[in-house]
Amino acid sequence: MILCLCNALSDKQVTEAVEKGASKPRDVYAHCACKAQCGTCTRMILSMIRDLAAPPAQSRAS
């Protein structure tokens, strides 16, 4: 799915950037060799960074 229309960044590219250490939207743009243009995608990228960096929820043993 395309998250950034200006740079044609996909969710897979953002995930890859985060897995390689991106911790801020600007790190994601740098990893993808582009820059923020209109900024509309920044919130979604930040949300993905937070979701991917969060520890997995612990399941309860029954």
C-alpha cells in the first residue's frame, strides 16, 4: 500500500526502514533516498514506527 504519494513510498519500504533502525519519519525518508514534500504521510509513518517499535503484547497463559 502506498503511504506517501509524493515519493511513492509503500508500507513495505517504511517497515524495512524501521527494521534497519529508522526511529523518526526523517530517518525513513533518508533510508528511501527522498525528503518529505507535503507532509501528509508523516503521521502515518510515525504511527508505523511506534507500532513496529512497540514490544509485542504478552499472551496470558491459561
